[in-house]
Amino acid sequence: MLQNTDQTSVVTVTAPASKSLSHRYLIGAALAGGESTVRHTLESADLECTRAILCGAGARMEALDASGNGAGNNSGGWRVQGLGGAPRGGRGRPLDCDVRESGTTCRLLTAVLAAGEGLFRVHGSKRMHERPIGDLTDALTRLGAGVAFEGKPGCPPLLLQAHGLNPALADGIIHLGMDMSSQYFSGLLLAAPFCATPLSVELAGRKAVSWPYVGLTLQCLTDFGISFSVETRKNEAAPWQTLPEGDWRDLAEARPGCLRVTMRPGAYRPGDYTVEGDWSGASYFLAAGALGRRAVRVRGLRADSLQGDRAMLGILQKMGARLEVEPDAVTVYPSELHGVALDMGSCPDLVPTVAVLAAFAKGSTRISNVAHLRIKESDRINAPATELAKTGVTVDELSDGMLVSGTGGTGGMGGRLRNRPAAPRLPEGATLSAHNDHRMAMSLALLGLRDPGLRVRERLDDPTVVRKSFPQFWDVWSRLQ
């Protein structure tokens, strides 16, 4: 129950379905034997790629309507007739696997396809052909896959020759880093049940970014009946300790050399699955509650979610925002914000949004441990710096993040907070660039909350880029203005 608030001043929106879990549950359903139902999936360009490749490899999918019946408009999810085994590629000619701009599709499915049989050609957009995948393909090669790069070594496009994965390793252990992306690790975990013998995947490298996404993968594997164990140790000289079943959910981070997941051979189990709301997609609306005229209540969010971007709650609170958390919703109120120091290695997708929040805050905000953001859909360190500079905000690019010098503006444009100092302002006639990045476009929308004359959508070079993850974004956003 909301307290001390005029209920008419609260805007309520519903979080979109989780993009990360939509990918994973559709993959699981496609690999299972028999029929599965996956409800409340995100409908976006990225998910179109994943579904198209899975269907090309032998699965069948039928859209459901909101009531769960067939031949729907996709708002209800998908009925999936699974492969009952590993993906099937081409024989003389490779199966065409166009991932377009979806890094999740590319990395998760490259590993899963390698566990199948046949030829697969994985390719995408120009930007995708600059994004590395070499750490993953090196691991797949050690497990028996054939990989040939057609362009830049270590990047798509690539030709994959699959004969199933063979963990014929001396100790049954393969070492894989997460310095660049957690999706390498997740992809191999999704593929490992097709190995004939157990495969242990040990975390290597220098650091582990985005660990919570691996937790989502383990959650998906558990739901589909896949057996595995997780071991940890205090340091590389200490003995391994097997965590009690399910205790991996409490792991807030993972350290290289100190975590190992052992996957056992098994079959994905068909069933009825529902995708939870997306904390990444909700982050823009939660931030809007702190910056805008009215409080924003976002429903459809699990307070106990394993999603890493649930960290948005802690970030907002650390910056001074007032909020209330319910089991399935969060309300954020107009607030005065202040600069903070943030390690965002576990929630890098939030960085563009937090950078805009920091531009309105009093004092400086330092965002660190996100060097890998330079190889996302855009350079997500340079892109926010470039666009915020157009509004008069100074952003210093650092080796592993950025330093945002806030304008000192206060939150809440209502009568309660008056005489607010200067805030970021886009000059008349100036334009903004989304840098062909959905998260940049959505985060920049926040700039219009303090400037009634600014219509961000009209100033963006390509507002349609939100189709990648949240096609309805602008329609929902219009309710806040």
C-alpha cells in the first residue's frame, strides 16, 4: 500500500518480459522432447533471431494469444514442439544463422549449435562482426567442434562444423573466462547436457563480468530438469567445496579460479513455463520515477529475482531516491539525487541509464569495472559521454568506466521541490544519436522529463532501434509525459 502519496500522482506501468530469460526458456523448450508452452515471452528483434535459428534447426513454434490459445498475436507466448535432442544443421550446405545485432543469440546459440550435428553459418550485422567470440569458440574447438572464421579472426561470421561435443579431456574440466562476456559461460552450460560424459566448466580469466546472468542460466537449467553441481573455494590453493543444492542462488559474484560448474548428461524436460518481468527494461521507468513529475510504479517485477539488473534498486537508494518495494512491484518517488561511486560489473546494461541519472545529480558519480562496455551494441562508455556532452554535462571516459559531473539539479518538478538548479539541456536544433543501440535510445528518453519542450523521440536519429528489446517502449513512455 502506498502511503503519504496522492494516488492520482502515481503512474503505473508493467515491466516487459525478461529478454535474458525469454532467450533461455525458448532455447530450453526447443531442445526438449515433446511440447512445451513458454508464456509471457518478450517479443523483439533479438528474440525473432533466436526463434528463427531454433526453428531452422528443427524445432516448431506456434504463437499463443493472451489466453494461451494458438494462432495468437504473440502476447501470450509460444507453444514449442521441441527437437528432443541437439540441433540439426545442414549437410552439404550450412544452415543460415543470422543473429543480426543480437549478442545473446550469437553467443548462446553458437555453443548450443556446436552440440548438434551438421554445418551452421553464424553471421550478423556489421557491428556484430566486430564483437569477439574467440574465447567461446576456442573452448568449443577443444571439445571437438570445427570453427572457421570468414573475416576477422575471433569474430563472426563463422562456419561451425558440429559433431556433438566430446569432453575427452584429461580431467574432464574446461577453463573458460568471463572477462568479456558471461554469455560464453552460459552458452557452454546450455550445451553441456548433450555431452556423453560429465563436463566441468571452471571459471578462468582475470575477472568475471555479469555473473548474475549465469545465475539465470542455472535457474533455467534447473526448471528444465538438467542436473548439475556447483563448487566454490576461498582461493586457488584451497580445496573445492560443493554447494548444497540450490545454494548457488545466493552467490552474489564469482571469482576466477574459485568457481566450477559440473554438468551431467541429460535431456531437457518439456513443460509449462512463464517468463518473469525484466529489470533491465524496467530500469528506465524506475529512473523516471526519481527524475520526473510523478512517482512511477512498475509492476510485474519479482523482488527476489536473480536478474543482475535488480541492482537498480540499490543504485537508486544509494543516490538518494525514495522507493517502496512490493513482492511484485516497485514504486519510485521524485527525489533529490547525489553522486556516488558504483562498481557496475554485475549490471553493465544499467550504465547508460545510470549515466543520465548521474547527470541530474548533485556532485560526481564514478562508474567502474565496465571496460567491456566498449564492445556492446555501441561503445557504451563513449556513447553516453558523447550525448550527455551535448546537454552541457561533463563526462570523463576512464579505462574501466566513466566519471559523470552532475549538474546538481534536484528531483521532482512538482510544487514540493522548487527553485531547482540547472539541469542538462539540449540546445534548440541539436539532435541526439542512439548510436544504433536500444539501451542508449531508452536511457536518453530520461532527458525529456525535466525539459517539457524536449521531445527526445523527435530529436533521436533512430528511435526505432528500441525494437531490439522493447518495441512498445515509446508507447509506454508517453504515459509519463
